[in-house]
Amino acid sequence: MSDAAATSSRTIRGLLGATRGTNGRLHWTDVFTYMYLGFGVLLMFGPVIWLVLSSFKTSSALLEFPPTFLPLGQIEIQVEGYDDPLPLFEATLEDGSVKQLAQVRRIGIMSQMVDPENPGETIQVPINRRTEVREFRMALENYRDPLERFDFTRYLYNSVVVTVVATLVTLLINSMAAYGLAIYEFRGRAAIMLLVIGTLMIPITVILVPVYLVVTSMGMINSLWAVILPGAATPTGVFLLRQYMLTIPRDLIEAARMDKASEWAIYWKVVLPLAMPAMAVLAIFSIMWRWNDFLWPLIVLNRSEVYTLQVGLNAFQGELDVQWHYILAMTVVTLIPVTLVFAFLQKFITTGIASSGMK
Amino acid sequence: MAQQSDQTTGDRLASLAGAPVRLLFRALDPLFTAIQRGIGTKRMPWIFLLPNLVFFGLFVILPLFINFFYSLTGGTQLYLTDRPFIGTEQYGYLLDCEAFTDPQTCREDRFWKGIYNTLVFIFFQVTFMVLFSLITALILNREIRARGFFRAVFFFPVLLSPVVVALIWKWILLRDGILNAFLVSIGLDKILFFVSPEWSMFWAIFVSIWAHMGFYTLILLAGLQAIPPDLYEAAEMDGTSKERVFWRITLPLLWPNMLVVIVLALIKGVQIFDEVFVLTGGGPGTATQFIVQYIYNTGFTNQVQNFGLASAASVVLGVALFVLTMAQLAATRRKDDV
């Protein structure tokens, strides 16, 4: 008997996950935990799912209130004797019966309808006595149109160029600096480290105007370089890489020197390959920073042909006649790369943040 | 077996991507070897530091000095040499208030409105951010099912761009949005959120917490996991109550991480701009216009680009951030001591 009770309590615990409650009973904190988590999933993930679902709705479906959950489109059917496909409605007839009818045309508040099974005669139905028959349908034109007709392909291209080039430049110059600071003992190293840590504290928001001046005098306004270059020397990156390179055994470097390797060769053949895990973390961070960057590009990119996705999206949503069906679709396009990176590299990102306290 | 083949595919991909990189490094080899021969191995670290230092100098150090000089000049010209020196006039203009508690009485009322809005914002945002991050971290630290999944869910919004975050919520909060549909379905009236100053501020705070909470949760979770489990075991053996364990063990040992989280959230909060700018545009009126948006508007969007005034405001912001960063350093040092 007691054996059976123990087994059942074990299975209950197995079902609900390991709990802090004793004897399989749920402590109130366990109930609270799962309620909190359930609500959390809804609150954190729900808005993103709602965005994705909405992005597949037609512009007219988006105007509906209350909104439907899934993207729906009205069914259109081919009726004998009519060239174009006709929209299908569910109509309540005068005798009270409900029938699926296709609408031929609408005149004022009356709708001229036809029974698909009996196309010969037309039936008059008041428009308030009919409802659309709809099916699940995704409005892919929301995605196609902005990419084909508007400049979004251009924005996408600009964003990719900025992200890739900036990340490569960042990786190269930051790893060089980190190598210099980690491997060598030289006068002035402490001062440079102080400088690096000091610049960690200076966000771009504090020096917007003078950086704008520097970028303007270099003739880079409205070019992608104005976005790529100012943030390339990241103190975060130098710091992260240096800390990692400090753990590389000195014997390896001494051995390479014995073999008459040049300092440059030691950097890229010995140290860089060993620092790859830290480089990967910096690469992921850099991709996130650049892809999501907004304020600085907003300031230096003033012409549509150099907009990045973020700036383009903002310009698009700021227009008087907001075309939400396009905005939603392009928002989804903007979040796809980040989501992919997250899905595959979550471990890297979370350990990177937890160990460096930076993002 | 499958993993092994994955590994080799991954390696092959890596070496394929690495090929042009290796080619580049090899091509640079003769150049750097020549430099090394020319200046000697001892000076080589400076060569490695050079590119980064040039970038730092050009885009951080130099601007820092220019910023200060800018704030002492007037006029509308961009280049410093074209601008007349006016001393501390910009600061005088910014700080000219009859009563500092009321932005209306200030000559530059938008600046003060920005400061007051920012103070209100960071007070509520940081308080609730820390509170919810702590609760979430405590819950994720329990022995729950699918912990990895839940952790990922709470962390995901951190990676989204501010523009995406703002548009997601704008879409939900519109007049005919899903939130209003919900309100109507439970018998309430629609609310025009972005017409009301209070609601706009509420959603600005809510959305920024939503977007950044996962980051702080992660730091607190790392702190919780670093607490030695034998402390809890000892407490359990002594029959200590859960509440007591929390107040006497968990919270004191987590406190260094809490400090870091609070100061980091303050530093980020003072600089709030992106997501609120896209969400509310600073409106209605100036109800959600913060200090960074004031700088942006003054320097870059107004008809007359007032770079001097924007710089002076940046210097004020910079001083505030400097104080906060010093606090952060102190907090981090305490953390390392423990």
C-alpha cells in the first residue's frame, strides 16, 4: 500500500516536473512558478507570433475589428456563365434557410447573388443578411510588393553590407589590439588599457554632434562607411578578446619565436586560431549590434538609397498613410536573421553575456 | 556517428570560409615582417594597436574634446572654425529657470521636460525591471521542466532591434489593435493609448522592460547559480524556513549582482531613445520625449540645427553617465571582492 502511494507520488512528480513540494504535493510556489512561466511565454512570445500572423493578412483584413486570429481570405469560386471568379457568401434567405451563394454584383444595400449549383437564376439578398465565407490564406504579396516595388531590397542589401563589413573590420582591428595588449609587456600598456576601459563608458549618445562633424569632414555622410567605421573599434571587443588571449600558454608563443616566426605570423597562425571561441562571441555581438543599430544610422543616412532596414522601416511607419500590411511583413523580415542567430547560437550568446556582463 | 559527420561538415565549412581570410593574412605577412625588421620586435605591439587607436582617437577621444568646445560656441555652422566663441552662454541658456521643479518656467523648457520625463521613466522602469528580472531569475533557477526553453523565451526579445520591438507593440496598441479588441470583448471601452500622456508613458516603460528584461534576468541567474548549494543544504538540515533562506542567504549573496543590474539599468535608462522614439515619437506633445531625443531634435531635426545647444546638453548627459559609471565600477569592485 505504502509502496503504491510512493510510486503514484513519484509519477505525479514525474508528470509535473521535479517540484519542491514534498510527497508529490504541490507547494504553492510550484503553482505560482508554472502560472508565471505560462503567462511569461504568452507575454514574451505572444506579441511576436501576433506580428507574424498579422503580416500574412491582406490590407483589408488588417482593418477589421475585432481582428481574426488567423489570416483569412474570402473564397472565390468559378460559376458557370460568369467569366471572373465570384466571391462566396453565406446568405440567410427570406424563408430563413441559410445557403452558400456567390455574389454577382452589389447594388446599394442589395446584393445580387447566384446559387453555384443553379447558376441560371439570381437571388436578391440584403447585404446585412450575408457573411463572407473565408478560408485560411496567406497574403504573400505583403512580402513580395515591398521587396519588388519599394526600396526594401535596397535596405536589406545595405543592412547586410553594414553588418558584414563592420563585423569583419571589428574582428580584425580588435583582435590585433587585443593581441598587442595580451602578449607583450611594454611601457604604456597600462595607459592603453585604461583608455580602453575608459572609452567603454562613453556611449555614442554623448558625442553625437562631434562624431557627426568628424564623419562630415571626412565626406562620409550618406555613405555606409559613416555607419560602419565609427563603431568599429569597440572597447568591449578588445576587452573580451584580451581576457581570452591572456589564457593562451606563453610556451606556444615562445616556441613559435624560436622557429623564427614573425610577430604577425604568431598573431594569425598561433593566437587567432586559439582565440576562436572569443572571436565567435564577439562576431555574434557585432552582428546583433550592427543589424539592430538605429540612432546613429538615423542621423548620418538621410537619403533613401542608403537607408538600412531599421531606418527604412522607421521612415515607412512615419508616413501619413501607414501601410501596415507592408510594415508588418518587413518587420518580420528584419527579425528573421536575429531569430536564426538566436536559435542556433543561443548558448554562445548567453554565456558571452553572463561572462562579460555586456551586450 | 551523426555528430561526427556534423563536425566534419562544420570543419569543412569553416575552412572554406577561412580560406580567403588566410589568404589575406598571408598577403599581409611580408608587409608586417618588413615593419618588424625596420622598427624591431620591441615596438611591434604599437603596430598591432595602431588601427584600433586611430579609430578610438578619431571617433571617441577627439569628439569628446570637440564636444566640449562645441558647447562653448554659438551660431548654426557645423565647422568649429566658423563658429563664434560665446563662453558658457549655452549652459546659461539651458540652466535658466525660475523654478527648477517646473519645466514651464525654464527658458529651454523642452530640455527640462526631457530631464523630468527621463527621471520619471528611469524611476519606474528600473524599479520594475529589477523586480521582474529577480522574480524571473528565481523562478528559472528552480528545478523546472524545460528550463532551457523558458530561459530562451524570456531572453528572446533582448535580441530584437528597438524598431522591431516598437512596431510589434504599436501594432498591438493601435485603436483597432488586438488589445482594444480584448478590452471591448470584456465589456470595456476602447482606449486611445497614444493620445493619453499617462498611457504613453506607461507603455514606453512597459515596452522597454519587455525588451530588456531578459538581459538582466541572465545576469541575476548567473549570480544565483554561483551560490554554493551546500549553503542551502545546511539551511534545510537546520529546518530553516524558505522565507528566511531567501532573506538570509539568497538575497545577501545575490546583492553584488543586484547592484550591477541596478546601475546598468540606470545607465541604459538615462539613454532611452530608440524604441520609445519609434513607438510614440515623443508624444503626445512632449509627454514621452527624453533627454537623448532632445539632443537629437535640437542638433539634427530642427529647422535650425543648433549644434552648440545639443553639445551642451550632451555634456550634461555625459556628466550624469560618468557619475553612474563610477557607481558601476564601485559595484563591480565590490562584486569581485565577495
